[in-house]
Amino acid sequence: MYDRSLLLELLLEVEEAIRRIERRFATINHADDLCPATKASTG
């Protein structure tokens, strides 16, 4: 079984990773947002 402090540290790392993912994808609203080079060349 895991030590409580190690488990807490792992949970905090997972929580931070989730926050980073949310920030990274916050500006994506449409499929075109995933490939800005294509969007720039089409319009």
C-alpha cells in the first residue's frame, strides 16, 4: 500500500496536469483552431 504522503503528491500532480490540459484547450472552439496554419492560408 502507498504511503499517504506519496499518494497525496501523486494526486496533486494529476490535478495540476488536468489544469494544464484545461488551459491548453480553453481556446479551442472549432476544428480550425487545431491547425492555425491551414486557417491562415484559407482566409
